[in-house]
Amino acid sequence: MTANQKVRMMNIATAVGMGLTAACIIWGFQQGIFTSREALERFLNSCGIWAPVLFVVFQAVQVVVPVLPGGIGCLVGVLVFGPVWGFVYNYIGICIGSAGAFYLARRYGQSFVRMITKPATYEKYCGWLEKGNRFDKWFAAAIFLPVAPDDFLCFLAGLTRMSAKKFTGIILLGKPFGILAYSIGLQFVYTQVIALLG
């Protein structure tokens, strides 16, 4: 297979994957899965042994196409699957989605990132691109401490010279802390609210 044929096959595979993802997202919106925590919980509970796989896919897509606040997905994972497996499934899905965001930005460039993000968010953080080698340190800190829109920063990282290997290392080592913070914090708030209402 020639280099041009490989590129063409990759383009076709990417187009098919994006088409399937778009179809799933449209279906999810129609079913209320992406707009209601209760609908997502009901859907996952009805899926039996496939629930973990579908939840991982949901979390991965959620990074690339943010349809619910990311913390809500983390909370649903903990409520549906428990604290241990909820964390594991959240971690796997978010890491896959982060890698997808990095790849898409690296493949399709700045115009693509601008197209799928809010202008205000892009303008606020695009200055990070001018930090050169310091971007890697800023990015690692932002991933480690859940204070910045880290999903968007994964797209931004794809526009830099950061290697895929370094990006993957930062995500794999940094994401657990943010996921734990969201999961534990939101679960605590959720249980307090339920106790007050009950």
C-alpha cells in the first residue's frame, strides 16, 4: 500500500468514525441521554453488561463534543457503577476522549479547533500557544489541577509541537486527580442535597 493510499484510508476511516459519532450524538439527544442525568442513568441501567462500555464511549465523546458539564458525567459514573468502577470507567473514557481531541486538533488544525469551541474560550487560552516549550508545563499543571477547561486544552495541545508520547504521559498521570476531585466532590454535594430534600 502506497503512502497516498494509507492517507486516503485514514481519511475514510476518520470520516466514517465521525459520521457514526454524529449519528450516536443525534440519537442521544433525541432520547434525552445527553441532556438529562436521569435519562442517562436509566439508559445505562437498561444496558446490562454493555453499560460500562457505553458509558466509557459516552465519556470519550463528551470530551470531544461537550454536551453535559464534564463533572456531571463523573458523578453519573460513581452513582451508577460505584466509587471504584465509576472512577475506572470515567478515567478510561476521559483519557480516550482527550487523546481523540489531541489527534483531531493535530490532524485538522487551528480552524477546526476554532470551529468547535466557544470564541471566548479560544481567545482566553490561545495565548498559551505563544509560550513555546513552557506550554508543556502549563498544560501539565492545568490537567493535574482541575481549574481550567482541560478538555479544550487537549485540543490546544494538538496545535503545539508537544509530542503525542508526552501528551499521553501527562494525561495518564494527571487525569486521576481531577477525576477524583470531581467524583468525590460532586458525590458529597449530591448526597447532602438528597439528605436535605429527604
